[in-house]
Amino acid sequence: MKKLIIEKSKLVDNIDKLRSITNTPIIATLKNNGYGLGLDEFPKILEQNGIEFFAVATIEEAIKLRENGITAKIMMLHSTAIESDLLTLLNYEIIPTIGSFEALYVLDKISKENNVPLYAQLKIDTGFGRFGFLPEDMEKLINELKSHPNIGIIGTFSHFSCAFNEKSNYTDKQFNIFNKCVSKLTDAGIEPGIRHICNSSAFLTKLHMHLDTSRIGSALVGRILVQNALGLNKIGYMISAIEDIKMLPINSYVGYSNTYKTKFETKIGIVPVGYLDGLELKKGQDCFDLLGTLREIYSKIKSLNKKIYVEINNKNVPIIGKIGTNNIVIDLTDVDAKVGDIVKLDVNPMMVRPDIERVFE
Ligand SMILES: *Cc1c(COP(=O)(O)O)cnc(C)c1O
């Protein structure tokens, strides 16, 4: 047995805390299966708590939200120039993103063929190097937008690459580039629509960058890479049960690679949860400067000897030996526990397979 438990009250508390530091609305970003919380109850709770705008990274996520009855505004985070994909987005009333001339021309073609005006958001590449028009594209973009009045711009946005690194000034640079691009649009008489650039890290640390709205994902689930000054709750933990118990003699190895040897006769419990369930899987940091890389290596080395605990009957119980694909072994010597007792484990929901049941309580 295993389930991912999501505590609604903690989620609502996170939404309230995030709201308390801004006067602007929030776009809840729901990529990666809604950061692991799923695309059914999670967006409904967000809606019930005043979030009226969602963002997704794939067409499949967008369709799933519509099929689950979400009628709120949904935007696509990526630019696509694939005509069939743009048609699907429009059919489901998802706001497309244009980040290239190619994408603009395809949208124009659809608009003309169907004889309807179409609306999209512009993505600006302020230094991420992925989707978006480059600053040097602005003059051409302005001309193209003026000659395509059938394409309406309802938003303009960009994405930070290092906002979690508070020591880097790259975020400020990107923000300045974005503002310059937006000014060029407005100076040329093109309204940029809603302007947004903050992800969670920037939203929490750079209040002056909130603009008209922010795209918030990881902060909703309280799993952020910047200092948690707001006291956001970490959302999501797994529960499973002790599947079997036995006594191991002194000097027995436990698990793959013989990394652990019992120092006493040891009562072990086996729990059917492992790497495949997302246990101890972490998303790596993306800023690979030398210092960042060294920090990653240091934290890996530190974690080699770090004990990892699960919780049984309100007691912390250590995992011994390596975490397996499907199982862990825990040391029950000092615990009053029996087969079937519930085991509580910390996991990042995003790393938990979508087929594992999500329970909101
Ligand atoms: C993932 C993503 C976000 C949200 O990032 P968080 O740090 O999880 O808040 C915002 N914008 C874009 C383009 C993204 O891909």
C-alpha cells in the first residue's frame, strides 16, 4: 500500500501566504502533473481559493484540465510553430504563446483561414536561450505585429534562468532587458497586455518584479530553492505500511553493495517504497557555475552519511542500507511496531509516479 497524502489546509495556507506579499493576481503553474499533486483536485482547490489563471507546459496537461472541468483561463508556457498543436490549443481555448516569427506566421495562417482574430502572448528571450523573441528581434516583431492586426497580443512574458541564486545579478539583467523590450512595444503603439516574468524564486525575493502577474509553481507546494522566509508548508508526504518484520543477527549486511552492517542483533522492518516511488529523488539545481557544482558535490558527499528517517507512530525511524528500487529496510530495534503499521515518508510529489493514488485530506 502506498498513497500520496496532500493536506488541503496547508495548501490553502500557502496560497494565502503567497497572496499576502503581492497586490497582483497569481498564475498557478501546473506543469509536471501539477508539481505532482495531479490535475483534478489540485486546480479545483486553487480555483476555490481565488486563483483564476493556470499555466501548463504541455498540450496534454491543458486538455486534461479542460476535461476535468476547469473553465478558468489557461496559458501555454511554450511557443509552438506546429500548426496542428496550435489548432488543438485554440480548440480547447488555451492561450498560445508566440516566441518566434515562425509561430506568428502559423497563427496568422490559422486566423486567416478561419476568418477570425486570434489572441496570443509574446514570449521574450531575455537570456534563457530557449523560447522567445530576442531583444534584437523587436523592430522586426513590431513591424510584423503592425501588419498582422488579426493577431491580438494579450500578454508579454519572459522566464528567469537563475532566480533561485540570490547572489547572481543575472536576474536583474534579465528584468532590465524585459522592460526595455516592453517599452519598445509600447513606444511603437503596441499594447503588451499583461506583463509577467516572476517564477516562485523571483516572486519571493524580488517584490519589485511582480509586474501585472507572476507564474507560481513550486512555491504553492512549498518546495523552493530560496530561503523560506514566508514559512511555506511543504506539501505532500507518502504513507505506506510495514510489510514484514524479522530479526537479523549481529554483523549482517543490509541491502545492495553491503553499505550497512548490523552492530547488534537488529529488528528490521521492510517497507515497499523505493526510488521508483520518488523516495529521495531530487531535482538538481540548474545553475552550473563552478561554485554551484561544488556545492552540489559537497551536499552529495554530506548526504552519503546522512541518516534518512521515516515516521512510525510519531517516532523517527532510520532507514538502513541503500534505498532499493521498490523497498527500504528500517531499523525497528527501539520501536514498538508491528506488521501493518503505517509508515510516513517525505517525498517530493513531483517525483511520485502519477499512477500512485493522491489523497486530499
Ligand atoms: C516552471 C515555470 C514556472 C514556474 O516556476 P516555479 O519556480 O516552479 O515557480 C514559470 N514560468 C515558466 C516558463 C516555467 O517553465
